[in-house]
Amino acid sequence: MLGGAADPRVAGLCASVGRLRDELDAYPAELRDRRIAEEALDALAAMATAGVPDVQELRFALLQVAGAVGSVSALSDSVAAVRHAVELFGDPAPTVPEPRPPEAGEHRRRTETADESR
């Protein structure tokens, strides 16, 4: 077994990257960003075979793949499989929390404090 192959997430990432690589190699049309996708897939494969990869690096490589070939419908299932495999390594990227509305009277207290300091 290579690297972290005992980890099912790593095995799933290797399998999904291999599938997308095979489909990309077989895709006959010229793709402007094919090389970028191939390099990102190589990076994903290298990270997976080295053990449990860094989540941020996985996400960056996935972003490159999606940007390069994500709009190719013939590859969409394989791109989605790689995305799913990457998501298994960590929580989704953090989102910006919704601002909370001020509690009753809080705005008035802040205004009064600001007036007093003048």
C-alpha cells in the first residue's frame, strides 16, 4: 500500500482522480486548459499517495481542476466525484456568518453612549 492507502478517504481520492484522469485522457476535443487540469490531477494524486493530504492544498487543486474542465459536461460526473472525495478530508470552507440584528434597546444604548462621549 502506498502512503495512507489504509485510509478509505485516500483510497477514494485516488480512485476518483484516476477515473477523471482516464476520462480526460480519452476526451477527444481540444481543451484550452487541459494542461492545468492534468497538472492539478497530478498534484492530487501525489498528495493522496503521500498520505493524508493538507485540506487547503486539496481544495486549491480541486479549484484548478474545476476551473479548467468543470464546464465539460462529459467530465462532470468525474469532477463531482473528485469534489466529493476532497470534501471528505475536512469541513467545507468557512462561510461568513449572517449579521445578527441588534437586541431591543441595544441601538439606543450605543447612541446614548456615543452622545455622552462627545
